[in-house]
Amino acid sequence: MLNLLRLHDDAMTLEQELDLVWRPIFSGKVQVFGDTPSSLAPRVMVVEDPYQFRVTAEFPDAEVKNIRVNLTSEGLHISQVLGSFKRLVPLPTNADPSKAAATFKGGILIITVPKITEN
């Protein structure tokens, strides 16, 4: 009887440890992608409306001085200086990167890229 109780206690400890590891991933607080399961990165979302593209990236507890945003012919490069997060967001041909704007508040980076207007 004592051995069964001990196994049960060990199983509960393992369940609790697994819960601590996997709960943030399955709750949507972090997004997992990349070559290995251990590569965790901030969530990045791209939304298109009739007038613009909006890219939103979450950087909880980050300071604006540690976030880099660059526009190149490949697209929008977003990186975090501290850590290993880098993301390339390709932009469609109807995007106008010359009029892009970015804001960073409360750990949320929002980049808007207007669409090219046809005259």
C-alpha cells in the first residue's frame, strides 16, 4: 500500500511539472515555431484591410531600444536585440513601404504599411 501511494505522489509531481512547461504554449501565450521545439518566439500577426497591412508583434517586458525594424526588398525584418528572435514578414507588391509607420507601447509593436493607391 505504501508503494502505491508513493507512485501516485511521483505521478502527480510529474503531471505538475509537465503542466508548468506546456500550459503557456497551449494557452496561446507563446508561439512555438522553428527547427526545434525549444525555439519560443513572440506572437506575430499580419492583418490586411482595404487600405493597409498591419503587423503586430508581442514583446512582453521588452524595451523599445531593444527592438529593431527594417524594411528591405525582401520585406519587413523584425528582431529583438536581447535574445535570438528574428522574423521576416514578406510584403505584397501592392504595399507602399515608403509610408510605413511603427508604434511600440506596452510591449506591443504595431507596424502599418499602406497599400499603393491606384489613380
